[in-house]
Amino acid sequence: MTTPNGYELTTTFWQDFSIADRFGVQAIRDTFNRAFEEWKTNYVYLTELVIVLNWKIWVWYQKNGKCEQSWLYNELWEKADEYAMENLKGEELDFFIRVTD
């Protein structure tokens, strides 16, 4: 998958969350918890996680309005985005901002 600014995603986060979507909010939360704990120290993967969470907010919002899934994805996006903004520094933060902007 490619972002609107041309960045090509390298992770399977979109597919992982799409599978979790089929099993409900607990599966989405479990998928996030595993991915976040495993990859939060890898700035590229953290960036891609934030991108996918943002996309999922809009997919669910457009599909069902302010449904439980869109609220959950927003909560998870806020957590990951806040972590990135507080912990990434220098070139890693520049990359995050450039790719997610």
C-alpha cells in the first residue's frame, strides 16, 4: 500500500488489522497491543502503525459513523501517535512527521 505522499508501506499492519476487524474490538485491541509492544522502538514500523490506525479510523467512520471500531481505532492512534511524538528524536522524528503529514 502507498500513502498519498508516495510512501510505500513495508509492514503487514493493514492486513493484520483487517483480519482483526472480522473478530471485533477485542481482536483489534489485542492486535494493537502485540504490534505496539513489539515495534514501538522501530521508528519506521511505528510510523506505519500510526498510518494504518489513522486509515482504519476513517474506514470504519465512513462505513458506520461513530461506531465502536472507529472510536477504538482513534484511541489506539492517539496512543501510538503520542508515543511517537514524545519518544522519537532527530532524523527519526523528521521521518515520522514527513511520512505521516
